[in-house]
Amino acid sequence: MDVSAFLAENAKKVNKVNFVVSERFKDKHGKPVPWVLAPVPCSVDNAIKKRCTHGRDFDNLAYSVELTVASVLEPNLANAELQDSYHAYGKRQLLETMLTAGEFNALTLKALEVNGMAKPMQELIDDAKNA
């Protein structure tokens, strides 16, 4: 078998994804600012899964929250000024404080999609229409 397609230099680069989580976050021109997400490496995913496994029990909610936090590149959730402005310390606490429940759920769905674990919303809508 020719392995050249699998060589690092030939593999398609992982793309970052822009996603407007909320219309509440606007730039100086009044335009919504997209968040930037990227899929996490397998090693990070494995570490998250390990933290979310307790004996034989796997905490799906904790996993999806941690995966979401790990997928957000921008805004920088570790930024001290941003954390101070929300009085929320730590990436997870900041994210949970910044966003409404609906916004957080939308971001989580997008993070799952970015990581290849969910169908895009439009695909789900199309599937429902065709059912």
C-alpha cells in the first residue's frame, strides 16, 4: 500500500471554524463577532474522556462541556481581563457565565460538529424535511 496520502505533509490541514454564538457580542461597527473553534487533538479528547469517566460511568454532559471549552480558540477564555470582567475564573466558569443557556447549547452543538461528532444543523433540518 502506498502510504504517501497519509504523510503529514500530504494530509489536509484542520480548519478553524468561525461561528457567531450570539448577536450580543458586536465589534465597534455593530457587527456580530464570530467565535473561532477548532477540533481538539485525539490526545486532548482522550484526557477529557478520562476525566469524565468515573468507574464504569461516563458523564456525557461533563464531556460535552469540556470538549466545548477545549474547542474555543477565540475569544481566549484564559484572558485575565475577560475573566475579571465577568468575575468568572477559569475557562469553564467564564464560558458558563458569559453565555445564556441557549447560546451555550448552540456553541456546544457547533463544537461537537467541529470535532466530527454531530451532523451540521442544516443537515439535520434537511433530514427532518425528507422524513
